Amino acid sequence: MKNVLYSLLGVMAGFALAGLLLFISRAPAGEPIALLPAPTKEPIAVHVIGAVPRPGLYEFAEGARIQDAIDAAGGLLAGADAESINLAALLEDGQQLNIPFKAGQAPQTTENQEPLRLPGATETPQTASETELININTASPEELDTLPGIGPTIAQRIVDYRTENGPFQTIEDIMNVSGIGPSTFDQIKNLITT
């Protein structure tokens, strides 16, 4: 009888152990998570017109404000109606931003007209279009950086190129500098000299 009892206890212990193993192996696995790539933010394009020295089409990162567009266009002209502009408003892709003139102020040509700086506005450097031609054989990197399409890196490349190869013979020779192609040259050809 003892043998039957031990056998019965052994079989019951085996079933309990098998049930425990089955329970542990069937524990629910975590739900799969789909990882999505972060959305890429395309630049937004804004057309700035009106009482600014350099009206035109400008690109900004999403979240840019009207103040950023005014700064990019060279600030406000003296006849601008600064009181009617919400500088903190967000820009939208495809927006045309018309900076109004004060009542009774006719739009004037922007030649020799100083931009109006609003309190808290960042100072923007003069661009080559507002000054005389830039001599690419003698200009500093800072002066070259004011040319459209030329940033600090390409400005330094221009200086390095002329140091290694001598002065540029024609303005077209600037296209020998890495990073300056026909489209960049078209933007600066009327602003430079040798």
C-alpha cells in the first residue's frame, strides 16, 4: 500500500511540475511595437514684400516667426508700419508676407535707404547687393560671406583657393572653388569683381 501511495504522490508531483512548466512557458509575450521614423521637416517658403529693403522668396525652418522673415529681408524700412505687425506670429508655407507702409507713406525705392531696426531685432549684416562690388581677390572671408549662396565655409574655400592658386583672372574662375557651381555663380556674378 505504501508503494501505491508513493507512486500516486510521485505521479501527482509530476503533473504539478508539468503544469507549472506549461504555465510559465505560456506567459504572454509583450505586444510588438512599431517604430516609425521621425518625420522630416521640410523648409517652408515665404514671399516677403512691402516695406523691406530686400523683398523676395525666403526659406525657413518650420516654427519660424514673422520677425525671422523681416530679418532675412533686411529689416524694416523707415516708412514701415511696425505697429501693425505681430512679430511673434508663426510663418506658414506658401505665405505672402506683406509688410505695410504707414498711412500716407508711398512705397519708396530702397536705394540708399537705411532699414528700421525694431527693439530686440537681431542685427543682420549688410549684403553685397547693398554695397559696392566685392573684389574676390582681396575680400576677407567675412566680406565674401555676405554674398548670396556663400556661407562661411565656402568663403574660406575662396580665400584658400586664391592663396594656393594665385588671384582669380576672371569672375568665372570662382566656379573652380568647390561648392560654387553655375547656379551660385548666377546669384553673385553681378556682385563681384576681380
